[in-house]
Amino acid sequence: MRPIRFLLAVLAAVLAAGAGVAAARADPPPTIRIGWVVCPPELQPVLFAKDGVALHLGKTYTFAPMHFQGTPAMITALASDQIDIVPFTYPTLGTAIQNAGIGDLRIIADEFEDGAPGYFSEPYMVLKDSGIATVEDLKGKVVATNAIGSGVDIAMRAMLKKHGLADQRDYTVIEVGFPNMKAMLLGGKADLVTASVLTAYDPELNDKARTLFTARDAAGPTQFALWTARAGYIQKNRAALVDMLEDSLRALRWYLDPKNHDEAVKIMADFTKQPPERFAGWLFTKQDQFRNPAGLPNMAALQRNLDTAQQLGFLKDKLDASKYIDLSLVKEAAQRLK
């Protein structure tokens, strides 16, 4: 009887182990919730639109882009564990760490840069017949920014400060959404406006206005936006995140490949419900923001950008970016693609 009992016990153990393996295999892959505000330049909602680029999607992770009106709402969502990856601009990165107290925030990948050598940099424009020939000529004028404390705003203030102009004393700042910048300039309600990559190539704007300076002139190359996640989330979901970043880099390289340009433009046009002509001349070219195909941010630029924000009073204290970075995941992902 003992051998039979022993065999039954072994059989029961094997069955139990098999059931455990089956249950483990049945567990759904983690859902990676990632925020976005404007597409393009952010690519999250169309990142995996091309069939075949995301080899791990649906197997080791699922991908859930979440739309927000702005990054402040994403800070709240991140603090309450309602989102996993947040694409912060460099000023809101500092705000999240210093003001919201998210000290375990980690930079995990590049999103896009402004003013990288040979690539687009946001222009600050004045009317051709305004009589404004130099930055000093903005004294007593009205300048428009998309939001106080944004990267665009900080670069503008840095440029005016270099030329001896101070806010409230020498010029007036008003907040204007990017889609309304042209109307404010052409209507005489602002003397200087900013054009984003989505509006900089507007024929009417370029016919009546000219670039006084660019963000690159003001602040050099800017590490404008980064993908970030909390350290605990990274530790818990590392394997899935590396798989997702591998798929993301593969997708990004597909978008950046000139032979895919027309199809890439069509994907963006279909998503935004805009005519392809709006994107064809610049999207995913050197007329666009720079996106690093290896997913690595420009850390020297980022530190300089954060220092400028602190010097202008938008961050309380100097922030050491090297304490909030974990590029090991994106480096592992990029290594797989070699």
C-alpha cells in the first residue's frame, strides 16, 4: 500500500504544480498606463499603429495611452497611482519632485528635444512691419507665452534677461494657447508670440511675421520632454517595461525611416483628422523635434535647463538630475535591437 500511496502523493504534487504553472500563465500581462497631451510631438497614441513593430505587445504587457489636458493633472494622477509613465517637460519634472514631493521619480527615456544640432527649434516671432529688429526693442511690449513656467516661457524669459529686460518692469507677459498665437500676433494683441512645430510652418504666419530668435538661441539645446516612472513601479514591472521600451524604439525607428515617411504621415493624419499636407513637409524629418533613436535623453542639456529654471525662480532649489535617472531599461532595450 505504501508504494501506491507514494505514487498517488507524487501524482497529486505533479498535478498541483501543473495547475500552479497554468494559473501563472493565465495571469494577464501588466497594463502600462502612459500619459500624453499633444500628438504630435508626443507619439504615444499612435506609437504602435504600424502592424508588426510591437513584438511583445499583448504578450508581456498591454499599452494604455491616457490623454490629459496638461502635465499638472498628470502629477496628481502619478501621485495617486492612476498612471504609470508620465512624459514630463523639464520644468514639470522639477515641480513634481520639489513641490509634489515625488522624490522616487526616475527618468527612463527620452521623448523629444528642442534645438538639437540641425533640427527644429521653436521660433519666437514678430510682425515684419512691427519695427522690432532686436530683442531690446521688446521693451514696453506685450509678449505671449503658452503657460507661465513652461519650457517655452523659460527660454523666452532667459533670452530677454540676457538682453537686460525684466518681466513686469520692461515687458508684459500674457498666456495664449498655441492655436491662438497667430491670431494674437496678426491682430496686434501681442508683439511677440511662439510658434510650436505644429504652427511654425503656417504660410500666412510666415508671410507676415519673422523669427526674432529661437529657443536654441535663448537656451541652447533643450531636453524638452522625458518619460518618467516611479522607482517602485520600475522594480515591480522591470521586465515588461524593457519589452515595452524595445517595442517603442523599434516603432520610433520605423517612423524615422525616410522610406516609411508617407505611411507615417498618413497614420498621423488619420489620427488627428487633419490633411496629410499639414505634416508631410516636416514630420519625422530634420524640420521636426529631435527624437533619439536610442531613447537616451541629453542629460547635459537637461541639467542646464533645470539650472535656468531655478535661476529664474521657477524651481525652489537647484536640482541634480543625476539623482533621478534610470536609463538601464532603455539601454537594455536598445541593445536587443542591435
